[in-house]
Amino acid sequence: GDTRAGVQTIAFNLPNDERVREAKGSKKVLLKNIMRAKYDGILVPIANQVLAPEGVDRVSFEAFYQFTLHHELSHGIGPGQISIDGRATEVRLELKDLYSAFEEAKADVLGVYDIYVLVDKGVMESSILESLPWTYTAGMFRTTRFGVAEAHGLGMVLQANYLLEKGAVELTEDDRFKPVPELFEESFRELANELLMIQALGDYEAALGFVERYGTVHPAMVAAIGALKDLPVDVDPSYPLEGLE
């Protein structure tokens, strides 16, 4: 039900109930055909318009796929059930209305950082790092277009502003976006630490402060997103067999 509500997601990790997740685990499903449709029809056209020209050809479906895979895996990493002053509770309850945005941001950030760690350990080929920063940077716009009222959108705005502040993403003279790959691993590790500690402590005030600092869409992103108005925001799958008896 959740995965067919509204638009069709590219992947999902369910259930969300922490009691069930702790007792039985969770199931991760990736919809590769939907992923391919959104990559070809949305992400690549976005890359052509927002990235510095030298990076457009470095965007790859493999990096998009691996980022999505590790995003979903990362939902299962980090605190769920926590204790505050001896009181058993959940991150979801403590972060209240900000929980979903922080959870999506955490999954994005760890999704990138996990890949760097696996490359460092020799589990993944280092060639993925040639395309990951560019693919992620283009993906910032695909997600932010969902709007900051939506968890994925706000979560991505937090990341984008943090990375711009750290210099891991920079603006060119013509206001195109360019990742700085040599700063990616360190910046994502630092951001992961900030997000995970807010969750681990169930610190709503810290989460609110983080949103106040990083939760407003950067003016250059606003302009870039405005220039994407002729591109679709999402895809609408067709199920021709549904009409057959």
C-alpha cells in the first residue's frame, strides 16, 4: 500500500514500525525498471542543465543504482530504539515532525559514505567514485523538486546547504553546480556524524536548529530548479495487464 501511494517510488524499505524491525528486521526492494525510467527521463536531463559541463558525461546509472541501494540499506543503520534519562523511547517519537526528513537525510548521507568505505576496503571498485559525486549532485535537484514540505525534499536541502558550506559542492561562474570529489568523503563523514548524533540523543532542539541553519533552499538552487519547469518531476507507471480479466 505505502509503495503505491501517490507516485511510484524507486525503492522501499519496510516496515517502519521499530518494534517489528527490531524483532524481525526489514525488507528492502529496488524497482530497477522504475529507477531506469526516472534516470533516463528526469535525472539525465537535469544533469544537462544544472551541472558544470565537464561533469555531465560522468553521471551514470550504476552510480544512481548503487546510491539508491545503499540509501535503502542505510535506513537499517543507526539508532531506532533509544533511551533518554532512563526512559525507553524511539527516535521517531523524539524528533516528531522532523523525524522523516532527518531519516531520509541520514539514509542519503550514509548511502554515499558507505560506498566510500566499501571502496576503501576493496569491496567495491574505485571506478564508481568517478561518477558518484556528479550523479549525487544532479540527484540533489531531482529530490529537492519534491518540495521542502516533503521529507525527501527537506532532507536533501539540508544536505545541499551543508555541502555548499563545506565546499564539497561549489558554484561555477555561470551558476552551475560542481562537486569537489576530494572533499566528498570527509564532508559526508562529518555530516553523517551530525545527523546520527541528533538521532541517537533524540535531540529535537538540535534538529530544529539544524533545519533553521540549513533548511532554506539556496538561491542558486531556487533559480536552477525554476529553469527545470519543463522537465517532469516524476513518472507515472502504466500497468496494462490491470485491465485484463
